[in-house]
Amino acid sequence: MLRLALPIAFQQLLVSCAQLVDTAMVTRLGNVVVSSVGVSSRWIFLMNLFYFGISSGSAAMIAQFWGAKEKSNIKRSYGIALIFGAAVAAVFSVSMFTVPELMLRVFTDEQAVIETGAQYMKIVAFMGIFSAFNQITCTALRATERVNPPLFTSIAAVAVNTVLNYILIYGKLGFPAMGIRGAALATLTSTLVQSILLLIVLRTSKEIYSDPIKDFFNLSKAFFRRFSIVCLPVVFNEVAWAMGTNIYAMVFARQGSESYAGYTIFSSIEQIAFVFFVGICHACSIMTGKTIGEGKNLGAYKQAKKFVIMTPIIGLITGTVLAFVRNPLLSLLEIETQGAFDVASSLILLYCLWLPIRNIPYTLIVGTFRAGGDTKIGIFYDCISLYAISIPVVVYLGFFAKVDFVYLIMAMYLCEDIPKTIMSLIRFKNKKWIRNLTDK
């Protein structure tokens, strides 16, 4: 578990630190710029969730095929995932470049935020295809227990992003100060660099991914259908969840730029705490999927149970540490107003208190059920917890009851996580999630 989880967690930590660096470097430009990046990032977040759904669904099949030693099906699963990812990238890239103002208006009605955010989106629109390739390729490599190449390429990408942020945002080394456009260009360039490095890794590999390119696209209707049955429910699940979280963002962004700036800063720090659970979840998915592919269903259940127990324990430890360091960490950022600082600090503390519960359904749905081939159940759980309970409560409290911003976030956590956790634990206990995808 540690051999798989630690490199994955460290890779995610690098990505989260890069996001925090992005936020830190634009905070001195003011709350409007911070809010603009935060609002723009909601669409990038949605795009990446499409990619995550595609890669997560393909990983469920690749891990089981890896356990069953069906290398030809691994290659075909990776090829189909790339086709799906390219289609999503085309839609998002064109939209973000041609109608960024319209997209931003979904989340905010502050004209200054919209105009500033549009400058950012028009540049990052070009990273769509590279992001798709990076995420799908990294997930495919990890599903075959190659966790180091994604880590090393991420280190390079984060280094490029950090250096270019410093140079382009503030105009160092003779470059003009580009502000938010510099942050966007740094993000685009670092994403391209990772794609180039991953392509080199694939073509110099001595295993599956160095085979002739045509082998990855040697597809039949039967296999395409088989892949779609597993993968598309995951994509729909991620999109359903992403749309729900974007509805949250529509409510949060309309509570004022100061509150949303605090929320944007909190979100960057939240992602750092989340890295441990990403590592656990992916290790669970790889090990559980491989064990099922080997035909050891009971062993897979016992393995997954250990991950379920581990999740709240790590949540308690992580939450305790983060609660104590939150204010010193925030003090490192040049936050424009005390109000934004206070919102970020309160939200971090709330998150720390809820952290032992927050990621249990994540480990179960994403790490366990999908690896077991049960890719549809997550949609059902999100429809109940997100759309039937949490979103109506958040919309009412934000637009009509006008509650304090921190209480709004607290309501979101309680209404979404409690029912989803209960349903997920029941599903895990009855073992109906175990399905061998390698069976013809």
C-alpha cells in the first residue's frame, strides 16, 4: 500500500502546492483577481472531472486486466480513454476561448471579476488536450503499478509552473508584468511540459505502453460497448457531482468577493490535506482491482476493509495538524483584507473537525466500488445526498435565509456527507460491489 500510495500522494501534494502557489502569487493583486481565478477554476475543475471520470473508469478495467494479465485489453482500454478525453477537451477548449464571459456569468454577476477572469480563461483554454492526456496517462500508468513516472513528470511541471508564475505575473528577468494572464500562461506551459515528458516515458518504456500506436486503437464494437458500460457511468457520476459542486459555487460566489476570496484560499489549502486520501484511494483501487482480476474476491473485500478503517484515522491525524498550523500558514499569504483571512481560517477549522468523516464515501465509491466494477452506484448516491438534500438546503440558506458564510459551508458538509457515508457503508458490507470485469 505504501509503495503505491506514497508516490501518488506526493504527486497530488505537488499539484495542490502548485495551486496554492498560484493562489499565493495572485493574492497580492487583490480580491478581485483571486475571485476571478477561483471562478475560472470552477470550469477547469469541471473539465478535469470529466477527465477523472474517464480515467477512473478506464483504471477500473486496466487494474483488473493487469491482475488477469490481459495486456491487449489494457492497451485498448487506454486507447478508448484517450479518444473520450480528446472529445471532452475539444468541447471545453472551444467554449472557454470563444465565450469565457458567458461561462463566468454562471457563477458571478460582478463585472470586474468577469472581465478579469475572461483574460485567464482565454489562455488556459489551450491546455485542454494536454490536461486530458496527462490525467488519463498518469492513471493508466498507476493502474499497472507504475507510480513513479507520474510523480517525476509532476515534479517537473510544478517547477516550471512556479518559476514561470514568478517571472510572468510580476515581470521578472526582463519580462513584462502580465498579472493574471501570466498565471494562465504559466499553467498552460507547465501542462504542455508534463505532456512531453509523459510521451517520452511511454515511448521509451519496455512494457505495454511502448507498443505500436495502432495496438491501442485496435477496437471492436463489442469491446467499445464493454468499456462504455463500465466507464460512462463513472463519467456521468463525476459530471453529476461536479454540476452539484458548481451549483454550490454559484451560491458561494454571490455571497461577496471577500467571502469567496477566503473560500478560494481555503480551497487551495484543503487540497493539500486531501492528498493523503488521494494516495489511499488510488492504492485501494489498484490493489482491489488487481486482486479481483486474479479471481480472489474475498481477499479483495478484506483488503478494501483495511482502507475503510484507515481513512477516518488518517483524517483525524491530518485534521489535528492542519487545525494548529492554519493561521501561520495563512499568514504566509498576502491576503488583501482581514475579512478574507478570517473566512479562510474559519473554513479550514471547520474542515479539520469534519475531516474524519468527509472522505469515507470517497474511499468507498472511488477507491473500492469502481475497482470492483460497481461503477453505477455513485450516481444514485449523489442524486440523493447532493441533489435531493444538500443543494436545496444550501440554496435556501444562501439566497433566502442569508446565513453566515461559514454556516453555509457547514450545512453543505452535513447534508451531503452523512447520508452518502451511511449508504456507502451499507453497500460495502453487502459485497454487491464485487464484479469481475475480465469475465467475457
